[in-house]
Amino acid sequence: MTELLKISLPDGTSREMPVGSTPYDVAAAIGPGLAKAALAARVDHGSGAEVRDIGRPFDGDARLELITARDEADALELVRHDYAHIMAEAVQALFPGTQITFGPATDDGFYYDVMAPASREPFSMDDLPAIEEKMREIIKADKPLRREVWSRADLIAKWESDGEAFKAEWAKELPENEDLTVYWSGDDWLDMCRGPHLASTGKLDPTAFKLMRVAGAYWRGDQRNAQLTRIYGTGWLNKKQLKQHLHNLEEAGKRDHRKLGKEMDLFHLQEEAHGSVFWHPKGYRIWRELEAYMRRKMDKAEYREIKTPQLMDVRQWEQSGHWGKYAENMFAVPDMVPEVDESGDGPAKPSVEKDADWMAIKPMNCPAHVLVFKQGITSYRDLPIRLGEMGCCHRNEPHGALHGLMRVRQFTQDDAHIFCTEEQVVEEVRAFCELANSVYNDFGFTYHVKLALRPEKRFGSEEDWDKAEQELRDAVAEAGMANDDYGWEELPGEGAFYAPKLEWHLTDAIGRTWQVGTIQGDRVLPDRLDATYVGEDGGRHRPVMLHRAIFGSYERFIGILIEHYAGRLPVWLAPVQAVVAPIVSDIDGYAQEVEAQLKAAGIRVETDLRNEKINYKVREHSLAKVPHLLVVGKREAEEGSVAIRTLGEKDQKVMPLNEAIAMLTLAATPPDLRPAEPADAA
């Protein structure tokens, strides 16, 4: 009797298949349409599921999920992996003697690090069209992608005989008793790879990829090693997706906050202060409006604002656990006065004693907030205590990781910590969910809520982690957000070392997501820093500490806002809300009168009295993203009116000055201060 394998399917049914069968065979048995659509398979033989080639035989009885283009995340990972290998094959076909290293998939494409043969210069943008064309030839050839298992010794010999020094070096470092896998593309090209891959190159759409750029890269990321060329590409399931992605990139370029920040005169960065922002008056006005808005929100939610030191003794950070986890990202300074030339003309010559005390510039506010909480005796009747701080922090980010406002070394958080009893946790988190929702709605963002669960390396007991994770789940459920409408998802292993956390992922105007808000349920830090309150029983108890932020950091949130609105900020946030522009100099007096009345109404307004044509003024103030331009001529002066040109609109509106002031005053009112919309009549 022929032995059969039991293959269980997601719908609860199962198939009996001969030994040696593959996921493709199962798909074909179900129907030819599925066999054609199946790209790969998720197979579980009882020790955990793994994604495998569609043509790789089962090892025994298994649970099977077939992956098609509808499983977009898995499908994109597969096709991008294949595009990377096909690019490497194309480069070696066009330029014999090229050495290849590695080529992973990325969030929107792929790359491969290669070394050009000695006979030519490193690869450049000029080479990309020919490489793309060769890739399309390989795809159209529909070459089968075939997996083989090789011994370590055979693979090393292969790479050395082919002159692939980088591959040989890597293979030599792999365990001696481990079989290694390679993939053939047809019968004439192979690469070392764990897989999985599609069944053949023809499964890819030859119109759904594009090579984007080249860059220098060091072998294994070490500048002491050989310099390679990294070729980047973007890859998708079809041409429509590629076209949309390229459109989004073009749109993102137009929205780049660094470009707009310069055009709008908001801020600048320079080498004298790596990773710190020089805010100009207009940029800092945005900051001030956001800060005032957030203070009003926090006051209404009964937070008490505090201010804590920038420098604290390193021993405090050791006790909190941050020094052990984040020391390499912290700035530390010796607690000493440097020696200087008594004349004041010579340079300082600091010398640090071996037993010198050290201070650390705070990378986060939480330990200091615990110290504030610990002052005096706190009763259970005092809880919850909500302490907020617009806290300036510093983190030692690598120079290469810095990116405008999005990744900086000095930043200010809209930070707060809630100290509460165990019984209060769910209600406090639920209330925060509603507070965050009101803020993001005010800025026009949609968002997803995700729960980041315990990481592999963590502090605290399993019992505490179980409790903390469940509290966050319960709070989101009570807030009505634990559903598909809010993109509810749990992320195993992505919590902080001391606590699970809820994350708010905002979606901007062109579909990008930004992780911004967070709240974390922490039982570790109060214990490590000995925070207590007096319970109803008269005994000492540990509070639960909820770490929370909504903007995250002001710098990054402003960068997100600039890109989300393409610089056309809501009127209440705009640094200059209106400009009055006279058509002729004879009207300068009326223009200044209009400006005075607008200022009296609280509008941030300027008057452009330059001797320039009105069309020039319109273009310039449009580039600066001024929301409203009030054009005045002789007729407007005689009638006491203004012609309003609103940014982004073609037509202008002429209206009496008092009506214009009322309109601009309402537009300039922050959303939390605007009168409520009238209810519909019953």
C-alpha cells in the first residue's frame, strides 16, 4: 500500500498526497486556477510554519497555506527577493568578473552589493538602463529557479574557483556541519541563498520594477573593508503598483520637509550642531502653536506640568536600567571643571580622573518623573497623578542616521507619566486612547493602533507582563478601537524592555505611515526606583507607571505635518496667516490700515509694500505657503474691501474688510478652541 501524507488546509479540510508531493501538487489537485496563482507556501510540519518554495517536497504530514498575490505582504517579499537575484545575474552577465555579495528585499524594493571587475570603474547610474534590459531578458526567458543543498566544503570550493572572494569568506564562517542551500537560475547561474523563491523568473512582471540609484557600501558595513557598489531597485507585483510608487516618490520629493523648510524659512541644520535644529522665527511659531495646543489638551485632561534637569548622575541611570540598555546612545560628561590657561588665551586641557563621577544628559524623562513622584508621601487617594513635561532630551544617534527633523540628536517630547493603582490602569489607558484620538482628528490624520508585546530580553516577571499586556488589550477594547476600523494588530517581540506598549501609526496624505503616539504600562521602573504610595490598608504599594506621548517629539511631528500638508499648514498653524499686498504704492496707507485691523483681531499678518508687480508677490508668497493673500487696489480702498486669494484656489473673493476679518479669525482659531458645530435640527 502506497504511503500517503496528510496535508491540512486552512478551511479545515485535508488532502492525502503521495510522498514526494509539493505544495504545487496540492494546488493543482484543488484546481488549475490556484496552481497558476500560487507563488509559494507556508508549511508547518509541527515545529512552526515557514515560507517555502512552491515546488519543494513536503517532509511529512503538514499544515499548508498557499501564498498568492492576494497575500500582498508575503508576495512582495518574494518578488523583491527574486528581483534582487535577477539583478545580480544580469550584472554578472553584462560585466564578467563582477563579484556579488548579498541582496535582500527592502520595504519598497531590493538592493544588491557588488564589486565591479578590475577592468572598469565602479558601477554608476549610466549602467542602470542596460542592467534593467538584461533583467527583462532573464524574466522573459522564464528560467526555472531550482533549490539545491550543498556541503560547506563544496560551496567554498565553488566560490573560490569562480573568484567570488566575498561569498567564499562568508561560507567559511558558517557551521561546518551545516548543509547550505543554493538556487540555480536555469542551468547557468547560481547564488547562495536560504530562499524561498518563485518557481521561475517568468513569474515576475518585467514591467513592475525599476533600478533607482547606486551608492557606495563597505563589505559587511565596515569601512576598513573593501568598498562595493550598492545598486538599489524598487519592485512590485504589477506595473500599476510600480507607477503608483513612482508617483508617490515624486510627490514625497515635493513634500520633503527639508526642502519646504528652506523655502518657508522655518529652520536649518549645520555641522556645528549635528542633529540639532536651528529654529527660525517662522518655524518656532509653529512649535509655539503646537505647544500651546498640547498644553490646553493636557490641562483639560488634568495633567500637571513639571520641568526636570538635563543632567543627572550616571548612578541614577544605572539604577533605572537605562545605562545598561542605552549607554551607547547617551551623552555622558565627567562631573569636573576642565583646566584652562589662566590668561584665558590658551585652550582648555581637560583631563578626567579615573575615579571621576559621571553625569549623563537625559535621553528620556521617565526616571526624573519618578523622583518627582517620590517627593513626600503619596496616598492612594491622590492617584492617579498625571505628570507632564515638554522635556528636552538628547540621544547619540550616528551621523549617518540623522535626517532633517525626522531623526535628530536633540528633541523635545510631549511627554507624560501617569502613576496609578492597578485598578485604575484600564480606565487611564482608555482615557488616553480618546485623548490621542481627539488630537489626531484635529490634524486630519487617520491611524492604526498596534500592541507591541514582550521582547526576548526584558525586565520583570512573566506574571507582570501577562497583566500589563492584558490591561492594554482591555483598554483598547473599551475605547472601541480593537477592530479592523482602527487597524488593530498585535506585534510579538516589539515591546520595550520594561513594558508592552500601544502604538499609534498615522497615515499621511500620500499613504505613508508614521509611528507617533505611544502608551506603555510599566511595573519595572517604579520597582527599580522604589516608588510607592500608601494604600487603603496603610501599607506601601507600588504604583503602575504609564509612559505616554501623542506627538512623540515636536521636531519629528512638525516634519510630518510639513510633509502631510505639503507645506500648506492649517491657518491656525501657519507662521504667517495672511499678507496684505497693495497693487500700487498709492494704496500703501490703506494696506497698513488693513494690517492693523487684522493684527488687532489676532491674525499673524504682514504687509508687502515692495515696489514689485502683484503677480510677482503672488508667486513669492505662494512659494512661502502663506494661506491668504489680501490684494488691495484703489477700488478696495474706496469700498473698504479686500480681494482674498487663498492658497491652492484659482479664483479670488472680494468682500468687505469686516467679513474678511471674521472669516480669517475663524480659520486662525485652533480646532480645540473653535465653537462647536450647531446640532442638526430635530
